[in-house]
Amino acid sequence: MERQSKSSKTLQKGIDIRMYDAEFSSRTTPDEWARITAFRDLPNFLEGVRRHGGVMAPFFGQNLLLNKVVAEVWRFQMVVFTLYLHVTRDPQDPLTGLTLANMQKTCVQMQLASPGRVYAFLNIMKLGGYLRSIRSALDNRVVHLEPTPHFNLTVEEWNSGIFAAIDAADPNARMLEMQGRYPALGEYMRTSGAEGLLEGWLPLDPFPEVFHFAAADGGWLLMEYLVGEAIRHPGPPRLEPINLNLRKMCGQFGGSRSNLRRLLERGYELGLLDAPPKGGAHILLSSRMLCAFLAFLASFLGYFQLHSAIGLERITSGVLPGKVMWRQ
């Protein structure tokens, strides 16, 4: 039997994505919540969400080996720090940069993964053609890891996807135009964004609803797919039951069918779905889950818009992306 909830009451007229603002705002600081809602309340915000669909797929989908090593919720941040350590390497200090020891230290500090899992993660990245080993010219005892052209291309495509999503939500941002004028903007954006993470920004802490899906293999892309179905038509989001063939879709989402089924069942128990999922045959997101995801994505996209502005200021000031770290 389906629960009577705000979702069912608003099924026909659409969802007001601000309906849980009092609860969500209590989970973070007033300044952070103001930053989130400033982006979420843009007139074209849902266009940005639609445009963002699939941007994260290269990091989550079809990564079965990585799934066994690092959960999706931490994997993206590990990729961010992989690139950050590389770009902030001091050419005069061989102990800086992307090394196994530095990556292990960073991931332990950020509580992302144990040293053993970091070792496995970097080896899989090497096997997948994303990283290569280079012995330091200053100290042959030190081995640096460097992104390959394949990895750089994947990341640049992600940059463009983020910029396009921001532009769709806020046409005045003109991020793609700025990227065309300043090709290094994506690198500067990521570097500044990584500094924000090191300083304590916790993207998922205010949104445990999103964490439930993002912490499981295949969960992010499943969640994004379900939200995408709710906003596929113009106007406010509408929640309707979805029949999903988990056997067919598990490979696309990057998780096993049994894992996705358990994820949905537990989601129903937590109130993130409004009906028993029936093995994927009747998936009905709750309005709370929908609103939490949209608020999280507003936070995520707004964060990178903010750090793009910081990056642009550094570019125009002639500051190399790693110089800020070298002075510390």
C-alpha cells in the first residue's frame, strides 16, 4: 500500500521544489543555504539539471573494478585530488605532486579511503590508461603519476559538461564562452574547488537522502535517472511510478541488479520512495528525495560556478594554479 505523503498530494499539479526548505536549511549554515538557494531559484535552474544529466557517467558507470575498491560517493573526490596533486606539484620539490604517498595522505586526511584502497585505486587508474608512472628527474627514488591524454580528455569533457549545465541554468554566466577565451579555466576551477574541499566543504552532509544513493555502486546514476524522469517535461517536476528493468539497466548504472534492488528497498524504508519498488517494477520517488537531489545539485553546480570565478581571477592575475599551494 502506498504511503499518503506530500508526493501523492502534489502528483497532479507538480512539485514545489522549495517545500522542504525549512528542514534542509537547518542542516547547514545560513550563508551556505543562501548560496544554494541563489542557484536553485534561478528561473532556468531545471534546464541546468537536465543538461547535467550524464555528466558524471564517465566516473561512475561501467567502472566495475573501481566499484570493488572505492564507493561512488568518494570516487569523484579522489579523482579531484588526483588532478589537484598533479597540477600543484612544485617543479623544484620532487616530494610534491601526485605520488602514492601524497595521495594516501590526502585521502586519509579527508577520510575518503584507506592507504590500501588508494593503492588499488591508482593501480586501476593506471591499468585503465588514465595515469602513467614517471620517475622524478630530481630524485630517482620518487615516482610521480601523471594524467594521460585519455584522462585529460575525459576531464575536459567533464569541465565542458559542468559549464554547459551552469549556462543552461544561468544564461548570463556564459561559462562556455569563458572557457573558449581561457582554455585553462577548467583546471583552475578544479584546483580552487579542491582547495575548498580541503578547507572543509562537505557537499553531501546536508543531504543524507542523496548520500543514500551516492554511497552505493550504481546509485548515483540510478538516482539521476529517476530525477531526470520527474523533470523531463517543461514546468514543475512531476512524480509518477517508473517501471525499470534492473537486469537491463544495471550495466549502464555501474552496479549489480541485486545491489540496486536492495538500494531501492532500503530507500523505501527510509522514506525516499513512496511505494514499495517491487524489484524495479514500481519506483515512485518521494518529494523529499526529489527536492533533496535538486538542492544538492544546486549546491554542486553553484560551487563550481563560484570556483570558476576564483579561477578566472587567478588566470587574469597571472597566478599559476599551483602557486597558491606552494606558498603554504
